[in-house]
Amino acid sequence: MTRSGRAFTTALVAGAFWIGLVPPVKAQAPLRIGASLSQTGAYADIGQIQLRAYQLCVKHTNEKGGVLGRRLELAVEDDQSQPATAARIYEKLITQDRVDAILSPFSSGISEAVADVAEKHRMAMVAPTAGVTSIYKKGRRFVFMMYSPSEVYLEGVIDMAAKRGLKTMALVHADEIFSKAVVQGGLELAKKRGLSVALVEAYPQGTTDFSAVLTKVRVANPDVLAAGTPVYDTVAITRQLRELNVNPKMFAVTVGVDLPQFYQALGRGGEFVYGPSQWRRSW
């Protein structure tokens, strides 16, 4: 989480208490903030990064006197990267552990499963890593977005491609909520910027062999390839792209290219891969 992200989280938690969205507790008692995060399972690597971000946010806030003069305490459980497990954890955090506020789990898919729990109990939930805009609709009033929308993740890549005179694009994606939103938004952005979409191809969650979908990409021969990928697919699809000698002029993935593990796994094979970035200043 960036410095601005930490500041936003702290401000929104403080605002939730100030406007009365969370129940009062004893004077000067610590404010307990609950969350589930993926410490094991498919999202473990990035879930652990998010945990450290939450811990750092709490540390910095407490060093500055806490929120409304009260220290923060963080209560976190492992959702094992499973939406149903996360929903049960948040139900327990709210009804049994009596936390004062909640922060979301990692990913749009798991946050979607948890959003109804927050709504049911009318407890504000900041969602730092859930960008799919549909999560914040459906009449929901207690879930707060922080990421840029998933639907515009490919905006920078498509804009660069158009400026460089590239004409065609292929989009591949996992069959899950985040990746589908990225590609749906990408289709609209490509149309606006005048890129012709040569291929849109979904693959099942859990896929490890991407040769079939990448062979279709080779046949389509696009100038630009964008992969709407959950974090656990990013390394594999990039590696297999190289192995199969599929060489678009631009290649972008949506999650994971900014993680150290990406370069540790791929070495120089991870170079020249585009990915989105949150809250970067435009020069």
C-alpha cells in the first residue's frame, strides 16, 4: 500500500467513527479493526503484503496518537484465499469478536463475498484491493472503494499503443470477476482509441497450461496482447508466452508484474512487460 493509500485508509476509518457508522465502545479502549487476509492459498504472496501494509498503517497511526485519541488494534485471520471462509470470518469478527471496524480481504472476488456481511451489519468496510465497480453497487452503502476501477486497468497500455500507431489487440482473461471486469473495460477503451480487437478468449480458473489460449493469440497475431490475470497466473502466462515464441509488440498483465516474485521467477524473461500502477503522478 502506498503512503497515500495508508493515509486514505486511516482517514476513512476515522471518518467512519466520526459519523457514527460503527458502534461505540468504552472510553479510551483501543479501537479494534478486523480483517481476513490470504495468508495461505492462491493469494498468499500478495495477501501477506497486504497484511504488512495494514500493520504499517496501524503502527503509523498509533505513533501519531491513534484515531480520536484512541489506539488501534488489528485482528486478522487467514481466509485461505477462499470467499466462503472469508465471509464466515467477518461474521465472527463482527458478531462475536465485536470489532469496531473492518478492512477488506485481498481481491475483488473475496471482497464481493464479504460485502454483504458488512451491509447486513451496517459496518463500514474500506476495500483497498477490490477494484471491480459492481461490488460498490447493488444498493450497498457501507463498502468504500480505494483502488482505481478494474475496468480502466488497461487504459494506459491502450493509450500508449494508440499513440505508437499500433492497430490490433487481443485480450485473454481468467473466468473470474476481476479479470472479466478488466477485459470488459479494455474492450470499451480499445474501441474509443481506435484499436481493432482481434481476439477475446477466456480460460478456466486453475489453468496452468496456457498453450491452447496462447496458440490462438499467435494465430490472431495482434500488435498488443493484454492478459486479465489473477496474481497467481501472471508468472506462468508470461513464461509460456516466451516459451511458445508469441511476440506481440506490447504485452501487459493486470496484477503481479510489480511484485519482486515476478522478477525472481522470470529473470530477464520478465522484462518489457507492462502493468498498471496505482496513484502515480502524471508528468
